[in-house]
Amino acid sequence: MNLGIYCGGQLETNAYFLKSEKGILCFDAPEETLEELKEKNLQVEALILTHGHYDHIWDAALIQEHFHCPVWVHEADAFMVEDPKVFSMWGIPPILPVKQLNRLPVLEKGSAPWSCGGIDFRLYHIPGHSPGSVAFYDLKGGQVIGGDILFAGGVGRWDLPGGNQKDLISGIHQHLMTLPEGVKVYPGHGPATTIGVEKKRNPYL
């Protein structure tokens, strides 16, 4: 298996470590992800954020500072990562801002090819949980790292600021449900699933 998993923080948020040319690609950064990376002696080539909510970006600035790696996020969620003080209204403790951000090259509600660390992805911008939620389809690995878009038996919340149920459900149908049924889906919370299982059993779809 070329994908490592770490679950951290009060919301039990998943981070994923995918082997790359010069170390790993780290997807999302829940609380104490940096300590996990150091303990496992992993070298981060790039940090890639599925979206900008606080539980997914908690250690982002720390990881960038420690590994001097690029951080990628969708334009629509960049403001949360650059100025996490927006989460103070939820009573969240201060989170360090990421000083230099790269924007993921995918059009609004669209898809685009993208390579990072020698791995070819298809990016899918699926807003609805957050304005800038993105799913990453690893073409060779046959797996999707999708943040809080699609879960085993569920979908992401749409009642948070910037959420939209219609955009979320239509984006899942357009981009994810058209993938092969055997493709594994690794969500931001909870266990992995497959496209085929969610087609048959997900009550939201």
C-alpha cells in the first residue's frame, strides 16, 4: 500500500501520506500531523489541502516551516489558510497562517489534470461543503482523496458558511459517481469506501 493514514484532532480528521518522487505528498494537516511525520521520519515534498476548514489546516504552517515545502489549496478557500482568525467565531484557538500558498489549477466546478511529486491526478472542484473543496483522483493508484466531500454512507455538511447542498450533490454525481466502481475513496473523516458501494448504498445520492 502506497498510502499512509493519520487521524488527529478532536474531530478525528484524516491526513493521508502518498509516496512521491522525493518523499511523500501530505494531504491535509490535522492537529499533531507534524509530530506524526517526524516520528515516522517522513519527508514532505508538498502539502495539499482538500479544503480550508480549521481541522484540516491546523498544522499546515508548521509543516511548511519544518519541511520548506509548497502548500496547495483551491483559490476559494485560500483566505481561511492565509488568515485563520476567521475561525475565532467558532471558538477555535489561534492557528498559524500559511505565508505562501499555491493555488490548485482547476476551474470552478470543473476538472483538470495535475501532477505533483511525479504522480498524475485528476482534480475535481466540488464546492458545497466549503467553497474550495477539491477531490484528488490518483489515476495510477485508482484512489480518490476527497476531504469532506463524500463519506462512507454520507456526504459533507452543507450548513457551514459557504455551503450549498445542490452544488455538493450535483458535483459528486458529475465528477465522482462517473469513476469506475472499484475506485477507493479516502475521506476526511471515517473509513474508506468505494465508488461502487456509495452508488448502491449512500442515501444522499
